Amino acid sequence: MPIAFYMDHHVPRAITLGLRLRGVVVFTGYEDGASELADVTLLVDRAGELGRVLFTRDDDLLAEATQRQKSGIPFRGVIYAHQLRVSIGRCVQGLEIIAKVGEPEDLMNGVMFLPL
């Protein structure tokens, strides 16, 4: 089963569009009506409720995932790319590979960094 992504509100629209053009299943916080969520816990939980891996460029969400790992709190997985060091094109390429060759259980309770 391909991996589906949940994009937080810090992800540029160009990444979402680039993935959709490549046939990757993507749902954004904005589309979900969650674009104003300030609580990182709720955002990570929302991705899990929808059965999606969270993609973010927000350091706070990366810290939340790390805290969950340390505490043993389950989550669907987080993929992180630094806002200034990883281009939009590299994000699209890496996420497309992950979506098409990965399995959802590969990312359970894990954090992956782009670029690959």
C-alpha cells in the first residue's frame, strides 16, 4: 500500500502540487480545516487519525516527534526537511520515492529526514 501524506501548514503549496502531479496522495492541514492548529500534538495526532505520515518543515513538529519516541507514544511517522537547506524539488523527489516504494509500517513511530 502506498504511503499517503499529511502536510502541515508550513509546507509550500508547490511541494503539494508537485506530488499530486506525480500521483502521490496528499492532504493538507488547510484542506482539513486544521491550518490554524497551534498545538503540535493535535497536528501529529490528526495525521495519525487519517492514517497518514506527517510531512513538515517545522522544527517544533520534529521536536514533538522526538519527544514521542522518547516517551513511547505511538504516531504514524514524521518526515522532516529543513526550510532553507532542502529545496522544493528535492522534497518532491524524496517524498515521491518514499510514497511509492515505502510501506506505512516502515515509518511508524519514526522520523525520516530529507534529502534521502
